[in-house]
Amino acid sequence: MVEASSSRTGELTMIPIGIIPPVLAAVMLSTYAHAEVSSRAGRGAPTQAAPEQFAETFAAANPQNSASLATFSTLSTLIAEGLENNPEIQAALREREAAQQRILPAEALDDPVLEAGVINAPLASSTFNREDMTMKMIGLSQRFPFPGKRGLRKDVAVRDAEAIEYGYQETINRVVRDIKVSYLDLGLTLEMTRLVEKNKLILEELLHIAEDHYAVGRGNQADVLKAQTQVSRMADELLKLARERPVIEAELIRALGWSGNKPLPAPAPPQLREETLNLESLLEAALTQRPQLLALQSLVARNDKALELTRKNYYPDFDVRMSYGQRDNMLDNSRRPDMVSLTVAMNLPVWRGNKLQPREAESLAMRDQALSTYEAQRNEVAARLRQQTALAEQSLKSARLYQTAILPQARLTVESTLAAYRVNRVDFMTLLDSQMTVFNSEISLVTTLAGYNKALAEIDLLAGKSPVNSSPVPREPISRERM
């Protein structure tokens, strides 16, 4: 770079040296004026996106993508497509439908048994009129469970279907969370790319000025090398962002359930959408509305019913049988009346020690295991809610600080340093450091905004906020005392 600067010395001798600082000042002041207007517009309407400005800026740096970035697809549109196309949701929906179809069969009686045959036929003769008790018989039998068993079987199936229904809603909420997070990550990557490219352009201008100063003896080589290093670092950052973008896009495509090479819309840059967070209200909502916890409650109730059903096995079931016997006339043509039989049989549950009691102990252990799982998951949800709420609050404070203090102060510092550099009161390194401070602050701001919005997405999942109208029915949390 030094040799290149020396080769332009002949040209630089034709330019008055005093013009160089004003030119630099004009370039940087124009850049920062545009950035300041964008920042103030964002602070004046924090809940409104600025997709047109973002698209124009990014399209200017990437002309090949200008057509695809002209408009932005809203997050709600992507969520609607994900709910329609995601195969995980479709699989959970089919599982829910299958569980609903298992309720009626669980309560139904066993199939009746139809029997037909010959009773008391003598071996010595094949005729039906030699022996008085020989007859042709047809019968029908039906098993009736002990009273209460059928209802308990239905209750078990209902609770199973209820748990699967909540699992379906949890799948929807989780997919929506994945779409939100991937969308925010992609928007952050695009915005960081824009900021890095903008800063790279400014650093290249600073590099040119440093080379010109060094060529005419007003600067030193260290300034040129430092500027070159910073430009190379920006190029390296662009390479990193280019590597990260396909990974994030692949995750978003997976969450949306897309197939093929359908192009992704470009998301808007991270926005500050403030929400009031009350930890106690969120905890209450999570305990009463989170589908995952409600599903575990249904499993606890299901295992309670299964335990009752197991204890019902100490009582017998009944088999009712009715048969009709038709008898032929005797050899002397005397008439024999037909016969009807009615019997009731029952099983004898006598194998308690090696059959019934172990099954009861198994059902009791399964009930306690489901209850412990619910309590563990409830504690985890509460802990994660506290963590995400604290993260969201801290991110919000940091974003406000960057917007109202750090970034404006950093930009004013650059303007002041530029004015001082114009009259040779500060060195080039001070100006370069001031510019990098602005860049780092801008990156920190958009990263903080994305982190805040991702924390809100996690809170929505933890609190059971449903993106569709079929939200779970609130239920009172269970505890061991209620068991």
C-alpha cells in the first residue's frame, strides 16, 4: 500500500494540501448525518419498522439482491405459512386425531361370542333322535366388566387424548418460537452486514487519506498500516457473516416447512418493541396455560385413573351365556320340547401376590413418576422465565442506553475529532479509534435489540402464549397435597 501511495505522489502535488481535510470532513459528516437521521427516526417511532430504508441501503451494497429485498414479508405471514406447512405440526395433528379415535373403543364392550354345535350326540350313531339329550345348539355369550371398569378405561383414554392435544399446541408454540428466533437472527445478520459494509467504506476513505498524508510527509506509515488492518478486519467480518447466513436461512426454512429452493424474504432489521413484563403474572400464566405443563397434568390424572383401574382388577368380570337347543322327534315320532340354557360365569382374581399386587405397585410408581416429572418441569419453566425476563429487562435498558447516550455521544465524538483533525489538533489514530467506537456501538445496539426480541419469543413460549385462537383452557396447577 505504501508503494501504491508513492506512485500517486505526482498526482497529489497538483492538489492543494489544505483541501484534503475538508473533503474528508464532508464525506464523514454526510455519512453520519444519514446515520443520525435514521437513528432519530427509529427512536421517534420504536414500534415501527423501516424496511424501505433498510432495503435501499442493503441493495446499494448488494445490487444483485436488490430485486429480492425490495419488499419484506412480515413475521406474521411467515408464521402463518409455518403453521400450515411445518411437518412437525402436521404429524402432531394426526397424532391428536388418532388419540381422539381411541376414546370410544376404550369404553366399548368386548365382541359377543356366537357358538353353534351339537350337544350329547352318541358315538355309536349319527342320528339326532336316538338319545333324549341329543340336540342341535346355538348360543350367544357376552362379557361384562365389573361396574366402573369401562368408565375408568374411557377416562384413561380421554386423559391420553387430552395430553396429546396439549402436546399438539406445544408443538405449534415451539415452531412459532423457532420461526421468530431464526427470523430475528437473519435480520440481525443482514443488518450487521450493512453496518460492516458501511464502516468498511468509511475506513477505506480514511485509508486513502492516510496514504495521501503519508505520501506528502504529513503522516506516518503506522497510520496507513492501522487503517489497512481495520479494513481487512471488516472484510473478515463480512466473510464470517456470509458463512453464518446460510446456516440461519436453513434453520428458518426448516421451521417454515419449505421444500425446494424457494427464496427467503429479507427480514426487517431488529426493532425495539417494548413490552411490559410482570414476572408474577408470567409465572401464573405459565402454570395455568403452558401446554407442556398442562399435558403433564393430564398424564398425572391419566395415571391416577389407571391406578384406580388396576385396583378394580381385584373384582371379577362376568360372562353371560344364553343358548337354545333344538331336539328332533324320537324314533316313535313322539315330540321332544326344545331347551333353553342361561349361565353366568366369572373369573376368580386369586393370584394377588404374583399378578395383581405387582401391577398395582407399577401403576402407583407410574403415577408418582408423572407427578415428579410435572414438578421438575414446572420448576424449570419458572427458572427459565426468571432468566428470560431478567435478560429482556437488561437488554431493554442497554438498548435505551445505546440509543439515548452511547451512540449519540460516540457520533458527536467523531464529529469533534474530525473537526480537530482538520486543523491538525489530533492525530489520525484518535480519529480512527473514534470511528471504530461508533461502529462497535452500532453493532452492540442491533445485537441487543435482537437479544431483547428473542427473549420475548422465549417468554411467549414459556408462558404458553398461543399464536392461534385455540389457546389452552386454563387449569389449576396440581400438587402432591391434592393427590
